[in-house]
Amino acid sequence: KQWYQRRVAITAGKEKKKIPLAKVVTILKEMLKLTYQSVWDVVLQVLSSLFKNLPSDCVYLIEPLISALFVIREAPDFENNSLFNSTAGSLVKLIGPRQLLSVFPL
């Protein structure tokens, strides 16, 4: 509940754009586009590390990444299954399955 209240308070204004981590998340989301498929292995490693080290009060910042992360799994010639599974596992440990499904329903 605390996570949700903080998210509403910060995303209500333009304050989110001023947070440096939000800029990093925007860049990582951009890197999950098909154009950058050749470096997805590196991006997945960075995301996994981010998910493992992100403070729980900053979880609201990674919401834009979640859907982009799961969309790459369906990309043609996707070959990073074990790395993807590790990254997705780190995400689930961070936010929990219920919150994951609320952001990205299966």
C-alpha cells in the first residue's frame, strides 16, 4: 500500500521526470526494442542487476519496463531464454507475482 501511495504522489506531477533513475529506466526500455536485439543479453543483465538492487520504495519507477521486458520474449530469433528467465525471476522477487500481474496481465 505504501508503494502505491508513493507512486500516486510522484506520478501525479512532473516530478517523476526529474528522478535520474527514471531516465535510466527510459533508456533501458528503449534498448528493449527490436532494433537493439543484438545487445539484449547485456540489457537483460543490467535489468537483472537493477531488479536485485532496487530499493522497494523505487519500484514504481520500473513499471514502464515490465511490459517491454515481456514483449521481447516473443521476438523472432529470441535466444536468451535462460537470461530472460533469470531477469524475470529477479523482477518477481522484487515486486511479487500479484503486482506483476496487475502491471502485465497474462
